[in-house]
Amino acid sequence: MVIGVLGAGTMGAGIAQLAAQNGHKVILVDKQEVQLKKAKDQLASILLKLIDKHKITSEKANEIQSAITYSTELSAFSSCGIIIEAILEQLDVKHSAFEQLEKVVSKECILASNTSSLSIASIGGALQKADRVLGIHFFNPAPLMPLVEVIPAVQTNVSFLEQAVSLMKSWDKTVVVCKDTPGFIVNRVARPFYGEALRIYEEGIADFATIDWAMTEIGGFKMGPFTLMDYIGNDVNYAVTTSIFEAFYYDPRFKPSFTQKRHSEAGFFGRKSGRGYFDYSEGAIIPTPVKDYVLGQQIVDRILAMLINEAYDAIFMQVATAEAVDLAMTKGVNYPKGLIQWSKEIGTKEILSRLEKLFADYGEDRYRPNPLLRKEVLH
Ligand SMILES: NC(=O)c1ccc[n+]([C@@H]2O[C@H](COP(=O)([O-])OP(=O)(O)OC[C@H]3O[C@@H](n4cnc5c(N)ncnc54)[C@H](O)[C@@H]3O)[C@@H](O)[C@H]2O)c1
């Protein structure tokens, strides 16, 4: 099958590489010639590194490079069986792209979006034949991250969903199918990792370095929340949180934080701007955490209880199965364990009592325990 990729930025370039590595002919389209050139040059340098590391032969590298056709014209997509769109995250921009795509492809061509935050149903709204719209949500970098969330919209025909799932499996991806709801699985369930860490900081319980130390040293996470937000970019992370908060009709569980807003407003985006929660300039002093294990455990217990509550909510609201939620968090964001499995190891009764205490102490809806978690405890 010929694979079309629309948008040659960070994600599009990675998806095109992945498809070519898996033996497909690929058409990569971007409206900017300069982006196509950048994608082509980047691919050449990635492949050189892979040859150096003996991961691929130079013949295979040539094969991958010659499998990709670069174009600024949508008409280049005419022979594609699927188009994966990875352009600007704006509904009006995506709408006009999907409208135009439909004019050049066959009726059987799947039209997929890599959107992180828009609903697939809303993107499909631009199509005459919307039963072939889907979400195929990759993680960055697409060739390396194992997880793919596949999202059917209410309009999607099940046969297109099955085709997309088998295509992703043939690329060796771990596929989770989930409902077309804000943040899908990963970006929804992971919210408390950032939000509760920020809340703990705002209450003056611990500083950034101490919270990060607790979550890595005691919690076993690969990166602390503040280091991770500095990697993602506070502007990007804040925008995702805000869009999820709005999309959930302002549910207080997803309320964004002033601390992150202020950091974003000040241009403290993180690594890319040289300063975020931490200072990345030459010779900057690295803050020392307070290595208090009692405090550290309290921090981990609180954030983990909130994450687990969110995982139960995703299952309760039929976003995905428990297995899919655990797979998504371990393969999509490298959590040390699946949250449902983790809740069973700690004991669901213990998790529920942590949440009930938070709920009683603060009286905020944010801490309400999920009904499915309560049900688990009763079993
Ligand atoms: N960056 C991530 O970590 C990440 C992860 C998962 C999903 N996503 C989603 O993937 C999509 C792309 O993100 P990105 O980070 O690769 O963006 P990017 O800014 O790196 O690239 C976007 C590309 O789209 C091109 N473009 C914009 N409008 C176009 C149009 N109308 N026609 C053709 N090309 C057009 C731009 O020239 C640019 O090359 C977004 O929907 C984003 O939410 C991003």
C-alpha cells in the first residue's frame, strides 16, 4: 500500500521514515519546500547514524530514501491507500486540508489524523465520506516509540478501523484502540503527573527538585514531572492541559496551574529557551533536593493515587480497556508499571483511602474517587 503523509515537521518526517522502513512507498507532502528539504536531510543523517551503528546496511538506507517521494502538491497523493495527516494543530487548518485531500484520493483511501487534542469526529466533519476518518496518534519520535493510539470517530466504519489497526501492527507498533475523547488515553491519564506535582509545589510542600527526586528515586519514574515539563516545553504542556480542561467542560480534575501559566508567560519554556523550572544555562547551579524519604513517599503516594484514579476513570468511561490503559502508559510514556497493575500491587483499598483523605482534607471535587475504584475495593 502507498502511504501518504501530510506535513513534514517533527511528526510527519518520523512517520514517513517509519513507513518507508516497513517497505512502503511513501508520498510526503508539505506546503513548505524548506520543510521537505529539512525532512530529507534529517532522514539522511539518521540513516547514516544507523549504518554506523550497524543497525542497517547502506543498501537498506538507500532503499528507505528512494521509497519516499517529496512534494508540495496534494495531487501527489492520488495513488495512496491511507493518508496520515500531521500538520498544524488547528481545526480550521485541518478542515481545509481534509476537504482538499478528499478531492484527490479514492473513496477507499483512509484519512487519518495524528492530532493530539482535536476530536476525530470534528476533523471528519469536513469530509463528504466521513466513514474513513480515523485518529492514528503516534508518540515522538514516531520511529522509536512503540505505542500508537488508534481512534475511531462516531462516523468511522469498522472495516477502516480494522485496516488501520493491522497496518500499525505490521509496523510492529503496540496498538491501543480508544474512544474519541479529549486526550485519548495517554494525554488524559498522565495529566495528574504534571498537575498534582504543580499543586504540591504551589502548596509549599516541596520544591521542584525535591518533587522530581521523589518521583524518580522513590516512584521509579524515568524523569521527574518538572524535568519532563521542561523537556516538553511549558508552553506546549500548558496548552495541552488547558485544551483538555476546556474539553472536559472545566472539570476541576484537569484545572491548569498558575505556576505553569506564569512560567509560560515569562518565556520560561524549559530546555528550548534555556530556562524553565530549572536553569539550563552554562554554569547554572543545579538545585539540591531535600532527600527526606518520609516527605518523598508522601509526594509519590499522592501523585500516584491521582494517576491511578484517572486510569480508573478512563476505563469507567469506556475510553479503553484496563489492558489498553496499562499498555498505553508503559509503552507511550515509559511509566515503570501499568497504573491498574500498580493499584493492585499497592492495594485498591489503600489507593481509595488516600483519595478519600485528600477529598476530606480539601473538599475539592478534583479529589473525588472514581466509582470503578470503589467497586474494585468492594470486590
Ligand atoms: N510534536 C509532538 O510531540 C506530537 C506528538 C503527537 C502528535 N502530534 C501532532 O502532530 C501534528 C503535527 O505536529 P508536529 O509537532 O509535527 O508539527 P510541526 O510544526 O513540526 O510540523 C507541521 C508541518 O505541517 C506543515 N503544514 C502546516 N499546514 C499545512 C498545510 N495546510 N498543508 C501542508 N503542510 C502544512 C508545516 O509546514 C510543518 O512542516 C499536530 O497535530 C500535533 O498535535 C505532535
